[in-house]
Amino acid sequence: MSMASSVAAMATNMSAAQLQYNVSLSVTKKAMDSQEVAMQGLLEMMPPNPAGVGQNIDTYA
């Protein structure tokens, strides 16, 4: 294999690796966005916190 074809093969492999990384990152971002939307929906369905609940911590329990 000549030096020129080795360099071309390496450049092609690096380009393919970069593309794979970009696609993976894009899919991960979309998954995170959909999880954020789902969590916002769950938080909106929760009843409001009654006054005083969750404001104190019992350190003797």
C-alpha cells in the first residue's frame, strides 16, 4: 500500500469516526430533550406542596 493511499484511508476512517460521534451526540441530545419534556409533564401533574411540609429535617430520627 502506498503512502498516499494510507493517508487517504486514514482520513476516510477519521471522517467516518467523526460522523459516528456527531450522530451519537445528536441522538443523545434528542433523548435528553424528550426526557426533560416528560419530567416537566410529571412535575406539572404533582399536587402542590402543603404549607410547612418538607421544610424541616428531623436529625434525631
